[in-house]
Amino acid sequence: MTIHNSISELIGGTPLVKLNRLPQAAGVKATIAAKIEYLNPGGSSKDRIAARIIDAAEHFGQLEPGGVIVEPTSGNTGVGLAMVAQQRGYRAIFTMPDKVSEAKRAVLRAYGAEVVVTPTDAGPGDPRSYYDVAEQLAKKIPGAFRPNQYDNPNGPLSHYYTTGPEIWQATDHAVTHFVAGIGTGGTISGTGRYLKEISNGRVRVVGADPEGSIYSAADKTDVHQYDIEGVGEDFYPKAFDRDIVDEIVQIGDAEAFETTRRLAAEESLLVGGSSGMAVAAAIRYAIEHDLDERQLVVVLLPDSGRGYLEKIFNDDWMRENGYGDVVERTNKPSL
Ligand code: PMP
């Protein structure tokens, strides 16, 4: 019998799937395989960090029975934490600005978490900002624990202990390149470190970064707003280890969204914008470095496209935001 004791046992162990059209259409000779992280039970790679961060907090006594998890997040980390909190009987409170869609709040509430909405116009340092409200709640509530995904070493460690070994085993040690977007930096730092150590430095680690983010900006004046969600930063988090990354490929919003739409239309992979960005970076890297048939590139796709139906997959939103030409090109898949 194969009956799992709980849904959280199914975190990790996601499959690798070869991309069959997009790289070939671009003239890539190397194999590009995608790691499909939306098959985690909470729908993203963030389930991995949630499980390890909570395990560690329990182990070190930062989280005790009846404890409360408090984190400023609206995205995938919230879902992972809400799921693990619910499984283990903790209360979870998330703070987020009111610009975050009602659908995202509803997901967190569905898992039993509480959502505190703060005004979007309250910026960093304002006591009403979602970050400050989380800090105040954590101080006020007895037994509160702040996972702090940007600084918590268990984020990268979860990828070091799970994502990295999974890729090494699934490729029979043949992986030559690992490509991932950089948000907190946990995925690329943890997975990359494992793959470098186990391959004696053979595996190359390539970061993908939105145009406007600090990781690939030439200087401060290049740091600006962009539309890709979940990746890029305007500061350096502790979870990111720059020494692990051999090269960072910068991808603009339009190219990321075009690749995202093509992944759904041509590879049947309904994934989010940061996945499109990572695949665009893998393809560009493979072409620019003239990778050949002997190379095996693994690219990590963090979440599902379901969370972006109102944006990247909505033609009106795309046109209103200046991506009309992307809509025209991708509504006629080149099959
Ligand atoms: N893509 C999405 C959609 C994400 O939510 C995140 C996490 N912020 C990432 C990519 C980047 O992962 P990491 O934080 O591990 O760098």
C-alpha cells in the first residue's frame, strides 16, 4: 500500500521534463530539462523552505506547541507556511499590502491562515507598512515566530538537502548547468552549492534576473520597477550567496512573458512569469556559450501559471501594460 500520512510528505521529489520545442526553435543543441516545482502540494518551490524553516524552528525551540507564525508575504512562501502551519497546528498570520489581489488572500485564508491587510502607500519604515505591522505583531503576540525567508539559512539549506540531490540523481550525474531565477536567492544558492560540491565544481550555475533588479544592474541608476513577480530585489538578502553563481543573465519583462505564454501554448507547461524568465535565460545562455549536444541544462520552474491568469495570460492586461506585440506573437503558436 502506498498511502501517505499527510500531504506535507509530498513536498519535493518533483520531476524533470525535457523541453521539446522552445530551445529547438531557438537553435539550442543542448538538452534543456525543466524541474516542475508547481507539482509541490502548495503549488511552488516555496513548500520546501516552509517545511525546513518550521522544522528548524521547532528543533531550536523558537516555535512551540500553540505557537504563531507571523510573516509579511502574499506569495508562494505564505502558501507553503500556511500549509505546514495547518498540518502541525500552528496559527499563521500574514501581512500584505492592499494591492495584493483578493484571490491571493483567499488562498491563504482557505488554508486557515489569518490575513492582515495594510495600506499599499505605506512604504518601508512607515509603521503601517506590511513589513512593520508583521514586526509589531511578532513582538506583541506571545510565542510568535518570524520565519524571515530573506535571512533564514534554512531557506537555502532546504534546496541544498532536497532540490540539489534530486537533480543530481534524476540526471544520473549528467547535469552540466543549473539555471534559476533569483528572489531571496535561496534556490540558486542552496541547489547550486550542492551541485558544485558533488560534481567537484563541474556544474555551472546561472542566475536569471529581471531587468531593473539589483542582481544584474550595472549600477544603482539601473534599479527600477518591473512586472515579473517573485524574483529580483533592490537589496542583497542573506539567503543569496553570490559566490555560487557563475553568471547572471538579465531578462526583460516582455521576453519573460513571451516565453511564459509559449511554455503554456507549445510545451503544455502552465507556469508563472519567473519560470518564463528562467527558461529565456537558459536558452540565451545556451546560444551565447554555444552549448552542444553533450550539455544537459536543468532549469527550475518555481510555480504554476494559475496565479497569473489575470495578468500574463490575460490579453487585455497585457495590452494595457504595453505587451501588445507579445500578445500578437504568442496567440499564433509556431507549431
Ligand atoms: N519565482 C517565484 C514565483 C517565487 O515566488 C520565488 C520566491 N521569491 C522565486 C522565483 C525565487 O526563488 P528564491 O527566493 O529561492 O530565489
